[in-house]
Amino acid sequence: MFTTIKKYVTPILIILYTVGFVGICFFPSLGLTDVSVLNLLVSFALILLPAPIQDLWKKIGVIFLLGMSVEILGVATGYPFGNYHYGDSLGSKLFDVPIIIGINWFMTAYISYHLAKSFLNNPYIRIVSATLLMLLLDFLLEPIAPKLDYWHWENDVIPAMNFVSWYLVGLACVYIIDLNNNETINRSARNLFFIQLVFFVLLNLFLE
């Protein structure tokens, strides 16, 4: 069964994000924004199907704890990202931070890493480039996050320190993934990067 599903991971992801885009932009009454958590969890599970999951669990755990810790600190103190708070669209929270955020730190780093790994052999350049790709996704998501009730910045102003701090935390996440990594390129993860890229670009164009 899993072998069959592996063959169709990318088409399933395309359908998933297409339905999400259409629902959010053209049928807001359906409330598809509220299923963002399910979308992210399914994406997370699908890209891990072809991965050596037994070798990744520790890295997933470490990045989850790192991401949640930094976010909890950020929401409570305003450092290192700036003053913000999370809305209700991302599900259950731990100390005012949606639990899915910890998973998303890993997923964003993982899909960016495998895209960079597709064309970069030098580990240092690969890590730096993968983190820049992570930052690109965040840059595209920030303007639409408040509209989707993901998170909200104080005075609706995204501080520059957010992007600097986001890059540094992302750099640590990508480094952890790259550490002793012998994976072949995960095409499903790489493809999800492009799917999310198009998804966020389209949301920026269509959401008022």
C-alpha cells in the first residue's frame, strides 16, 4: 500500500494545495483556512514516506523542540523575532504557540534542504542556500499570515529582526538535517517546496 502511495505523493500534494487555494480564495465560507493543520500534517506524513524515517526521528525531535522553544520565547518576550501572537487557525497551542509550528520548522527546513541538495554538493553552500530558500517561503507567507489568522504582528508591522532571526534559527535546523545525512534526494520533499512556493505566491495575488 505504502509503495503505491509513494508513487503518487506529488500529485496528491498538488491536489491538496489546489483545493486549499481554491477554497481559501473563492469559497471562504467553507472555512478551509481552519484545516491548515490537517494540510500540514498530511504533507509532513507524505514527504516522509520515501525517507529513512528511522534515521530522521531524532532530528525531527530536536528541530521540533528547537522551533517550539524559540517560538514560545518569541511570543512571551518579543525576542528574537519581534512582537507577535498566534491566531486560532493553526490548532492546539502550547504556551500560546500552535504545536504544528514545531513540525513546520522541520518540514520547511527539510524541503528546502532537499531542493538545495539537488544542485549543490558543497555542504557549506548547501546549508546556506537551503536556509535562504526557507527564508523565501517565510517572506512570501508573512503578508498573508494575518489574513489567514495564522499570526499577527504588533501594529501590523513585520520587523526586520524577524527575517534575520528566522534565518539564524533556520540555519540551525538545516545544519541538523545535513549532519551525517546520507539520504538520496527526496523528490517528494523537493517538489513540495515548489508546490508551497506557488501556493503562497497565488495567495498573495488573490487575497485582499
